[in-house]
Amino acid sequence: MGNGSYSSKEWAPRASDPTQTRIHDRLVALVHGHGRASSSSSSRGGGVDWIPSSPAARQSRIQAARLSIRAGMAGRKRKAEAARVAEEEADRALYGAFRGAANSLSQLYALAGGHQRVSFHAGERHALEKLYQWMVRQHESGLRLTVSDIASHIQVHISLCRLIIHFCTTHLFFAELLS
């Protein structure tokens, strides 16, 4: 290490990191002549990597190998970054669609609640108008109404409504069964 030469023991990869192990193995192969033949090495003969003799040439070879490895890793990083960006865009689109659907559902719920209140008040007015008309008819025919007469009339109509609702729901249930 002191004389400028590279030894494989100078930098040892962590055993748990396969990327560092691959980089280390490739550096050792390139520096010690076990790598692929380059254009400059083929001109020096034999198609085998040329092993530099001087420490400066060896350091230059190590730097070139590191840059080559980084360039390969940069390509993978760009691909990973592009995939991550595409995934984020898909997530944003999905979130936007979900948010739009949730807002539409909330608006629909609010509208339904408003219509239900309006319908309830309309039904209440209709029931009171019918009770008032019944009371006027009873008064016109000369009958004097008591509170118990009015209460029994209301009770009969409530029971009749319950019977009608029960009949309708039972009828719909059996109609669905038969279809």
C-alpha cells in the first residue's frame, strides 16, 4: 500500500453486501490482468489485459475501473429512479381518482340527507292536513270531537301504515324470491 500498488487486502468488501463484493472482484480482476481485454491491451499483444508496471499507471487503471463500475451503477440508478417516478405518478393518479370518488360520495350523501329531511317534512304536513280534514268533516257532520277520538283516529292510521309497510316489504321479498 505504501509503494502505490493495489492489493486485494487493501480494501475488503463487507461480506453482507454483494454489490461491494462484485465491485471488489472486478477491480482485482482488472488490475491484475484477469479482466476483459481492452482496445489498448490488444495492441500490446496477446488479447490479455496489460498489467501496468508503474504505481501511477496502476492507480490510473484502478480509477478507470472505478469509473466504469460507477457508470454501470449510474445506469441502474437511472432505471430505478425512472421506475420510482412512474410508480409515484401512478400512485398520485390513483389517489386523485380515490379522492374524487370520495368527494362525489360525500356530496351524494349530503344531497340524500337533504332530500330525506324535505320528504319527512312533506309527509308530516300531509298527515296533519289529512287529520285536519277528518276533524273538519267530523265537525261538519255535527259530532263533537274529544281528545280520545283524535288519539284513537291517529292510532288507527299509524297501525294501518305499519300494516301497509309490512305488506309491501313482504310482497317485495317474495317477488324477489320468485324472480
